[in-house]
Amino acid sequence: MPEIEDAGDLESFQPSPPAHRIDDKAATLEDELQDLKLRFGRERFMYIFIITTFAVVLVGPTIANNFILAFFVIAALIFVIAMGKYLDFPWAVLPLERWHDLIYKACERKFLGNGKDNKTEPIEDSNDK
């Protein structure tokens, strides 16, 4: 007569207690999902940045007018900054914003002058009454 393994058979049918609570598992999955979204957003930003750079490099030499080329470069830079902010890629956006500020200040100096007025107005002194 074969021996009956009472304890082994019954343990195989009883579910084991969960190692983690369902809330912990949900939080772990949520963290993984957020990490995936962040990585996919950064990957999309890199694709957009590379395509925009190639577009500027390929189209730039064909443009004869420097004003149109400058406008095209500035528009591409603003587009890349906006996409970087939208896709949550801050360490790439900060240098791009510095470039934007440098270009803006250079254009401001070129079109508005040095910002210095040659006119001097008399200083009003309250003691001269």
C-alpha cells in the first residue's frame, strides 16, 4: 500500500500569503510607469532635437538671405526649447535657454542700438530752489 503524504498535498492547494500588499505592488508599478514615461519623453526629445538640427544644417546653406536664416534658427531653437519643456527634459532645456537669451540680447543690441542714449538730461537738485 502506498504512503499518503497528507501535509504535502494539502499545502500545494493552499495559496501562499502574498509577499507584499497590493498597495505596495501598485506603487511599484506606478513608479515603473512614471520612469518609462520619462525615458520615452527624453528619447522623443532627442529625436526631435536631431531632426531639427539636421533641418537647420541642410536648409541653412540654401537660404541666401541672412535675416531669413536667423529667423529659421531662432524658430528652431524656440521649438526645441518648447518640446524639451513639454517632454520634461530640463538639463537639455537650460543650455538651450542660455543660447536663446544670448541671441535675444544680440538682436536687441543690433536692432535697438547699444541702449545708451546720447541725450543727457539735467539732474534736478532739491537744494537749488
